[in-house]
Amino acid sequence: MFKLWPIMVEVGFVGWVAATLGLIFRAFGKDNKFYAKRALFWGCLVAAFYVIWTIGLIKT
């Protein structure tokens, strides 16, 4: 039987790690400047994937 929750755990975790790395590398430019709009976008992705990961862990 196909189970959705373990897939959500994997997608949530990989997405959370990737979005965190995106936040770190995209919110700060090469000139050590902070870009707030980029940080907001990547921060929202971090939060969304963390929620997906957590819900998947609870439901598994």
C-alpha cells in the first residue's frame, strides 16, 4: 500500500535543509550585504518545509 507520510518526511527534511542553505547563501551577498526580500522568501520556505517535515513525523 502506498503511504504518503514517509514521503512527506523525506521531502520535508530535504526541502528544509536545501531552503536553509538557500537562506544562508542567498540572503547575504558577496559584498556582505543583507537582502531582506530574499531572506523573507527563503525564511518562509524554511518554515514551510519544517512544518511539512514535522507533520510527516507526527503522522508516521
